[in-house]
Amino acid sequence: MTSPAERYAAFRQRQAEDETPLAQFRRTVDFELDDFQIEGCQALQEGRGVLVAAPTGAGKTVVGEFAVALGLEQGRKTFYTTPIKALSNQKFQDLRARHGDDAVGLLTGDTSINSGAPVVVMTTEVLRNMLYNDSPALAGLGFVVMDEVHYLADRFRGPVWEEVILHLPDSVQIASLSATVSNAEEFGQWLTEVRGHTDVVVSEIRPVPLWQHVMVGKDIHDLYSSHVDPTNPGVDPPISPDLTEAIRAVERSGPSRGSGRRKGRGRGRGGRNTWERPRTVRVPPRFLVVDQLDRAGLLPAIVFIFSRAGCEAAVHQVAASGIALTTPAERELIDAEIERHCGNLPPDDLQVLDYWAWRQALLSGVAAHHAGLLPVFKETVEALFAAGLVKVVFATETLALGINMPARSVVLEKLSKWDGTGHADITAGEYTQLTGRAGRRGIDVEGHAVVLYASGVDPVSVAGLAGRRTYPLRSSFRPTYNMAVNLISATGWTRARETLETSFAQFQADRGVVGLARQARSMSEALEGYSEAMSCHLGDVEEYLGLRQAISDRERELSRSRSRSAREATESLVGSLRRGDVLQIPAGRRAGFAVVLEKPAPGGLDAPPLSLLTAEPRLVRMPVSEVPYGTEAITRITIPKHFNGRRPDQRRDLASTMRNALGALAHEPPARAKPPSAAATDSTLNQLREKLRHHPCHGCADREEHARWAKRRSTLEGEHQALLRRIEGRTASIARDFDKVCQVLMTLGYLEGEGPESAVTDQGRWLRRLYCERDLVLAECLRSGAWDEIDAAGLAAVASIVLYQSRGEEPAVPPTPPGAPDGPLAVAVRETVRTSRRLENLEREHRLSPSGAVDLGLVRPMYTWARGGSLAAVLDTAPIAAGDFVRWSRQVLDLLDQVAIAAPTPRLRETAREAISAVRRGIVAHGT
């Protein structure tokens, strides 16, 4: 029994806790917070940073929302950063609904709403630019929420996250929200090192249990046996026997295709000759998948198809099947939402956008979602799916990141995807990300992941993907030209270099070095043991073994010389052959006589094969590299002008002519098949052998044992040196890359001085304001005047070159720019390409990875649009989707905004403003 004093103390503690910001926040939400959410919020409340890693849909954004509430309560600004504009828009709406319109603002590349508000939602790039420009908006900043912080692994945009983390003022608390990663503790240690104490809160518990299934034919089966807990299957869980039997049955009865073994007893009269072909089971039809999900109560569902065209085709197939998943009341709500988002679309564009088919599919509850979709279409789909009105979305993997679109079920049509170079199996981390959408918290009791069965799908492999939680976070940080001039301008070269050495990329590299160094020490110890084992009491073993090695090297050198002589003799022979030459081939499977039917083409050993007729007579094609040494032309015969080697009679006649010619010769026996060896007469080799015989160790009874230990030591020594080079390459690797970037910038005049004396020049100061993947190409084009003579439409077109990257392979012939070949636009395009190539060569000289060739694929579409062309006319000029065109156009607008500020001449700045007006119209301007 507690004493009155203890009860009073407990009462005062509860009272104090009830008055904390966290207690007040908990009263504003209509659900109980999970332990990991409370732990993350308490870290922020107590003045520390926090990293929260939890599965998709677990509710980690609650910690970010508490950071917003804490900032408002303390009178400090909060920036809520997201990786993509769509997620920024969604979070902006959520926070406005919670805190009011006046309290929340939005800043993205092309949108600014209430930017002076105490809470501002923005893309991460916007915050990075603020930090480099020392924006006044940073005054009073207390909290930064970095949603989807695992994006720092993204190859192209990931470095921005690290730049922000490294450059935020120390007074700012960071709430980092991440998907479940297997090295969260490592990331948290780095955050603590660069930002001060940071709590790491990891939750691997899904708020909604996830059941794993495989759909075979028209039936959906559990993946695991009935006694396995699907939320914790353990290692190598047993597969459901029902699933195994269903797969056997469908493989036996599925449609056959391809070629296989012959079945039947021959082709006698009355008999048949048939082929039994191996069965290939395809995934079930998409309309059948939807129908079965509906019957099983597993809608709404996201069906991942790793192809834009596949997503669109799936919608058409389901629509064509007549499946309707919505009620009349739901169709009215869908219609109203479509009108709200798309009512102001230009009427002329509706047909080219296939608007009516898209709308009809939405009314039936089906939609596609991918990066090529028009942004307003995508936003409509997201709103309708979140409202439960769209029941099935066919999506690419881009939907697995960022946007809050939970479903009851997730379906994977395939377990492989195109990675830009070939088809690759998805990883366990990708499987976790994709299936993480299944199960809506507060709505579904359980979520469901369904893999569609086709031949080649192994249930054990599926279980391996579902059971592993390996999703390591790997930094993609690398110094860029813009980063270099901004850092040196703000902090100086020395401090800039030190800052880069604190990046997560270097942190991971240094941690990896620890293990490598331990391995190197073990190798050093082993080398000492090997040295002792190979020692000999009679003399210097290393010297003796050096002689043996020198002999082997000399013998190899002589052998190579002999082979080289044989190749040169063969090349000389083949180069002199003519039509009708009769060859005497001394060795090999073609040994004997043959006549040359066609004069050999030039090319040495890589030339096309020789066309020959043997004495048998047979037509043969002999690769030049297979012509034996010693082959020679001993006579020549006349080949009829219209000789046809396909006719046996003509082959026989020509072989007879060859034999008659040979009979008239007193030819010598074939020459030797190999050139003579020089080993016996080589003085250097003989001297080495003599030294070896007189060496003291030559008479040692254990010399071969010593030699074996020496060989092991030599092999280990090579591995040890390679390991030391790896260690040296990793240590300070980011700073070394920074030095190379600075050398390029100094060569071009953006920096002056070297090392600690480096300073940003006037040219470098306006490079600071240029943010794009090819920032240096853009800067050089502006500085050189390459774009000075083009009009507004031309400027929009050439600006696209430093941004655009086509999805497929580059065309064999680059697209030609509009206008005359010597017109201003064509000249500007050529100068841009030439600038890009010059910079690539400069990067190679400084041992930097080249930035890559520019892509001209958007030049003509952008020029057509900026000249006032219709969307239909634009899409006719290049194989680009409407959604892609709008997305790239908005990036061009962002770049033109930069040019309008940073261009070196007033005329070019004015042209950039005109180009902005020309591009920002119609469908491109819609919704911005």
C-alpha cells in the first residue's frame, strides 16, 4: 500500500504530464498513440532530434505532426519537407485542415502560397536553396520534418537530403521519418554525430497484420501452411500444401507453347507425328483478378504492373469486360470530383488526353497511376482512391513511395521489373515497400498481399521476399559544381571540405574501412607466417624463386613471340591470296588441299572467314584465325566466271581441275605446323637456367615445399595490396571528389586559387544560383553567349536539353531541331551539345565520372508548345506521354525562372521571362 506522500507525488506527476505539449496533442487526435509514436514525440518535446523508422501505414507522420504542433506552441517556425510535389500538396491540405489556412503555407518549385506562415510545407530542394541563399525565411526556424528521409538513397536527388541535414543551424531540431530500414541505428549514429543527440525509434510492427497469398488460376491461396503465423513466419516457413497442389494441377493442365519432345511412333500410314510441348502458365487475365478480389472482399486494391503501357492496357481490359465496381451514388460522387479537378481543362485537349475513356473507367471504379499520367489526372485518382470511390488502381512502383494511398490489398503481377538495362528480380526491400500499402489503419482488420502465379514463380522465393526485412539505407551523396561554389562561398574551402567529410556517404565508407582494416591486419600476420614457412637454411629462397619466376617469364615471352610470328605469317599469307589459289593446309581438321573461291576481305585475323572448296569436294568457311601456320599457296587454277558452289556437279568439276593441277606439280611435303622455338638458342634463358642450377637452394630437399609456401605468400600479398588500395580509396573519398570538382571549376574560371586559398569568382557567384542536374553545362552556355541570339520559344527548347532524359534508349539518329540548319535555334543546340562534350572530356581529365550526354528529345515538342502549338501538335512531334510533357515543362519553367535571375545579360533575362509566359499556359499551367 502506498503512502499519502507517494500518492500525492504520483498525482502531481500525472498533473504535470497532462499539461505537457504531448498531452495536449494527444487530446486532439481521435486514436491512442502507439508506443513508438509516443517515444518519438517525447524526444522532440525534450529538445532532441529523432529518427523514426516504421513500416508504411504505421503512422510515423504523427511524430512530424507533433513537431508542427510543438513549433506552434513554442512560437517557432516549422518546415515540413517532402520528396515530391504531390506529397507536399497532400500534406499542405492535411495541415491546413488541422491548423487553419493562415497557419500553413506551401512552397514548391512552381507554387508559393502563404510562404510567411509559421508552418510551411515544401519540397526538400526548396529548403536546400534557402540554406545556400541564406534566406530571411530561416529566421526563427525551430523544427524541420524530413518526411520520407530514406529518399537520400536516390541516385539523382538523394544528395539534397544530406545537404539540408549538414547545413541546417544547430538550433533546429530535425524529425526524420523513414520507411523501415535495416541500418536505422547506423543512420541515427550519423545524425547524432552531425546534429547532436538524436533518438532512434524503430518499429517493425505493422499496425494492420499482412497476409501473404498467391493467386493460381482463378483461386487465391494462402502462401504459408495453416499453422504458420503470417505476421511472423520465421525462417524457411512451410508452404501451404493447397498452394503446392494447385500449382502442380495448373502446370499439368495449362496451355502449352514452345517446343519440346516428340510424342508418337513415327510417320507410318495411319500414324501421327506430334510434339508434346512444355506447359507454360501465364498470369490470370486482369479482369479475372479484379473480379476474384471483389468476390473475396479484398477491394480496394493496388495492382502493381511495372509498365506504364501495362497499367493503361489493364484499365482498358477491365473496362472492356463490363466490370462495374461502383454504385450509382458512388458514380455521382466520382463525377463531382472529376468535375472539381478537371472542369477547367482546355476543351481542345480533352480528346488527345483520352479524357472520356479515362473518366468512364473512373466511374466504374478503375484507374491507372504512373509517372506519365497527367498531373491533374493523377491527383484526381489519388483523391478518389483515398475516399474509397475508386476500387482498383493499376500502378507502377512510383506509387509505393510517398503518396498516402493505403488499400486493403496489394497485387504484384510480376516479381521482376525493367531496371533500365534489363529485367531484374525485385529485392526483399522493394517487396516490403510495395506490399506495405496493404491494410488501412482503423479500417481493415488485416491487409493482403497477392502474387499472381505464372510459370517460373517459386513459392519458396516469394516466402523469402516476404520474410526478410533487409532494406539498407545507402547514401548517394556526391559533390556537385553548384554545391562546391555555394559551400566555398559560404564557409571557405577548408570548412567546406570538412563539412563534406561529415556526410553520411563518408560515414558509411569509414565504417566499412574498419572491417577492411581488420582484414588487412589478419593478412599481414598470415604473411609473416608464410615468410617463416618458406625460409631455407641453405640460402635465400626469395632469390631462388625469383630466378624460377624469371625463367617462366622469359619462356612465356618467347612463346608469345613465336605465336606472334605465326599470326604475322598467316596475316601475310591471307593478304596475298587471290581467287583460284590452291592452298596446302598442313594440319587441323581441314588438312589437305583447298582452292580459294573468293579473294579474302581485308581485316587481318578479324576479317570474314575464307571461302574454300576442299578436294572432297566440300564448301567450307575457315576463320582466318584458324588458318594453321605453314599453310601456303602452291599453285593457282582458273575458276569459271559463273561458278555456283551450290551445284554438286560444278563443285566436282572444280575439285577435278584442282587435282589435275596438283598432279602436274612436284610439290613439297607440308611445312611444319608451328614456327620453330627459340628457347634452345636464347642466351638470356640459358643464363638464367645456369644460375638456377648453381643456386644453393637448388639442392634443398624441401625446395618444392618452400615453393608452395612462397606461392601462397605471393597470392596473399597481391590480395593484401589490393585491400590496402581499397582502404586508401575509401578514406576521405568524398573530399577527394570535392577536390576534383574544384579543379574543374578552377580550370573554367569559376574558382581562383588552390586549396585553402580557393575563392569564388564573379562567374562562380551566379553559378551559385543555378540548380539542375547539369548545372555546369547550363552555366557555360549562359556565360559563352550560346543562347543569346534565340527567341523565347528557342530558349525554352534549349533549356530542356540540360534537363530532359528520355525513358528509353537514345535514338540512333539524334532528333533535329526545328528551323533552318544554320538558324539561331540549330546553332544554339549544336553549341549546347558541343559544350556538354567538352565538359565530359574535362571531367575525364580530372578523373571524375562524366555527367553523361545531353538529350535532344524534348527540343521540338517544347519549341512547338512555346510557339503556341496545341497539345496534340506537341505529342505528334515526339514519342512522349502528355503527363511526361507537362512534368518536364514545369521543370523547364523552374529552370527558366533561374535563368531570368542569373543570366549574365539583361536581354537574356528578358527572353527568359518571355519564355516563361510562353510555356506557362493551357494544360501546363493547369493546377499550378
